[in-house]
Amino acid sequence: MKTGIHPAYHDVKVHCACGNNFTTRSTSKSDIGVEICSNCHPFLTGKQKLVDTAGRVERFNRKFAKSDAGKKAAASKGQAGKSVATK
């Protein structure tokens, strides 16, 4: 390796939201905070876990419920209009 062109690596502590802590090396000098680590990641643990970041899942469910209700209302109005038009 050439000297003087590579960044300095420091030992940093990583803190996960699940409570897990571990040490790694990084060019960052400060501690790192993460939401998901290898101890709590659904793919690595095999357990299904719903991760809600800043209420995004709830926001999606509300939006989907509104669109689903709108489609049902439009379909019911369409059906009522067809029955009146055919008579």
C-alpha cells in the first residue's frame, strides 16, 4: 500500500436499537447508532418482524385503507347506476 493516501481506521462502538453493542473499525471517529443489526435482522434471525421507521407502515396502511374504501364506494355507485339504467 502507498503511504499517506489511505484513511485512518479507528475502533468504533456500534449501538443497535435492540440493545446489542459491538466494536468494529471505521473511518468515522464517533460511535455509530443503527436500527437493525445482525442479532435482530429478520433475514438473519428467521423471525418475521415488522420494523416501523418513523410511522411509515402506519402511514401506508392509512393510505391503502383510503384508496380501498374509495374503490368500494365507486364500485357500489357504479352498480347502482347500472341497475337504474337497465330498468
